[in-house]
Amino acid sequence: MANILEPSEANIQAGKILFNSKAQPIPCAVCHGFKGDSIGVIFQWIKPYARNFTCYQTMEDISDGQMFWIIRNGSHGTRMRAYEKLDDTQIWQLVHYIRSFQESK
Ligand code: HEC
């Protein structure tokens, strides 16, 4: 499954807003950190740890389709919950935003 959206500035910005504040019920940044490095506010209490999205080696192994699936369905047995209220466009915007963390390194 490939990202259907262009990695345009507008899509990345939309993903950023979802990531930092709009995603319900808990914005992603609470766990994944505002810089995507998973140094989030409640980082210390999460096991297994949320991944470091800024790490190229970690992210190389995760396809866009896998990210989409996890955001939609959650990761069973972890704090990563299903985000059922997000539509496909919003999820793909988040995937672009998450990918943009590596490029800024
Ligand atoms: C309550 C904490 C929490 C919140 C909020 C959260 N996540 Fe996660 N997320 C996690 C944890 C912990 C993992 C690691 C799960 C695992 O090891 O399988 C994870 C895994 C992921 C992964 C998969 C990467 C991988 O490890 O394969 C993606 C993509 C992701 N999260 C994106 C998001 C997005 C986008 C949001 C907001 C819409 C979000 N997360 C909100 C805790 C959180």
C-alpha cells in the first residue's frame, strides 16, 4: 500500500497539526514527542517504548503501508491505539509528516 498523497508542504503541515494537537483522543506528540523522537511528555511510562521516528535505520524497515495500518488499527498489546476517527487522507498526511522527521536530520 503506497501513500496516495503528494509529500507537499500543505500535506506535511496538515499532518503536523494532527500529530501535535488535532488527533483525537490523544495527539500523537504526547507519546511520540513534538520532534518525533519519542521523548514525549509521558515517555517514561510507556513500555514498549514508542519508536524514534527521526532514526533512519528504524524507519527504513517500516513501510508507508505498515504505518497506515498501525495508525488505523493500533498495535495490539501496546499503548498505540487505533485512530478510528481519522480518515484515509488524514492518515496519509500523518505518514508524510512522520517521514519528514528523518529528512530534517
Ligand atoms: C499513548 C501513546 C501513543 C500515542 C498517543 C500514539 N502512539 Fe504511536 N506508538 C506508541 C507506541 C508505544 C508504539 C510502539 C508500538 C509497538 O512497539 O508495536 C507506537 C507505534 C507507532 C507507529 C508504528 C511504528 C512502529 O514502531 O512500527 C506509528 C506509525 C505510530 N505509532 C504513529 C502514531 C500516530 C500518527 C499517532 C497519532 C495519530 C500516534 N502514533 C499516537 C504510542 C503512542
